[in-house]
Amino acid sequence: MPKYKLLALDLDETLLTPDKKITERNKEWIVKASEVGVTVIISTGRGYLNMSHFREELGLKTPMVLVNGAEAWNESVEIIDRRLINQEDIHALYKLSLQTNADFWAYGINSFVRRSEWREELLKERWTQFVARHDDIKVLAEFKSQIENVSKSLEITRSSTQNVEFTLKGTSKASGVQAVCEYLNISMSEVMAIGDNFNDMKLIQKAGLGIAMGNAVQELKDFADDITDTNTKDGVAQAIQKYIFENEIVMV
């Protein structure tokens, strides 16, 4: 049995290529890891509606960590942990988005809604994540600063220079993977995690082995235990071979 019992994989710019594809080599090594008893899970900022097809493509019947850890699901697609943003914070985020002319989208319990689809009555619904996007990074910086002044109950991160992502305070991919570990009765020291951006930071720090992609932001590379190749050069597959199979030659 490999040293690491759970492999947590980010999607965008990690497992996925720039055109949102999973390479055949990455697929093959994920299958190999599963065959030797490693539980391979997706850990993403996306919600279920926007990632389920990748899970199906990989043939995974394992837990999931979604919306930056605000939801953890088991292998039967049942919620084992969910964290909801306070409704007063949703009102503040929505109001500031309009004031700054920022694009935005939000993940709810059973929904994914973009700005063009948003209606006032949706403020009454319960939301797990709110994402604001703007091409002007100065506007985003001011957006973040204003929200921090009015709320102390939001976790703030990002997965791109053009967006800022909000969940309930204390929520991260690390908290989501921790919930999965408790469900599976394993420890975080038995987790290998791979990611590329700020929303992967806490997980990379708390996992037994945290791997940054070659195309990751420098701040994540600085905290990671190791750096693999880029998402265009099968960095995930290379990390699996190196650390789960210890560079053993595996027929694929």
C-alpha cells in the first residue's frame, strides 16, 4: 500500500490543460493510483454542476471537495459537510458587485447562477460561494478591501488574478479534505495534494505532501513540498509516478 492513501487533485490549471481537457497520460496514472488502493478525489473551486463530467470521465466513484471546501461529498454523491455564507454577507457582496460593475457568479445548494441570471429574490436563497470578477485588478483589490471592512465572517481567496472568491470564514480546500479524511478514517498526513493557485494554499500546507504545479503561482511554490511539471506537460501524472510509485516503471 502506498504511503499516501488519498490524492486530492485541483482541476483548472492542474489536472486540466488550458483547453479544459484531461490528457490520456494523466488519466492512465490516476487509474494506476486507484488500482493500488489510493483514493483519488477532486478538490476544486467549482460546484458539482460544473465538475461532475470530469469525475465521470475519470471513472471516479470517490468523495469530492467542491466550491473551495464549502462542500464535501461522499462517493454516493451525498453531502457530508456544507458551509453556508451568511445572508447579510451575500447582500453586501451583491451590492458591491453592482457598484463596481464587477461580473459575478454564485454557487447555491442546488444552483449555479451568473450575474446575467441573477434576480433580487435570489438574495433570500442560501449560498456556499460568491465569486467577483473584474479585468481591473485595482478594482478587485478595492472590492476585497471594502468587504473586509464590513464583514469578518468571510474567507477570501482567489484562483485567478481577475477574481476574488468568498466562502464562510474558516472554509478552505483543507477543511473540505479534512472532512473527507474523517469520513474515510484517515489522517491529513496520509494526503497528497496537487494544486496551482491561492485557493490551494491551505491544503498544500496541511497535506502530508503538498505539490505545486510548474505553472503555479510563486507563493504556492514557496510553501509546497515539491514542484512538478506544468499542466501542459502531465505534471499530475509525473507527481503520481514520483511519489505514489516512487518512480517505479509502471506499464500504462
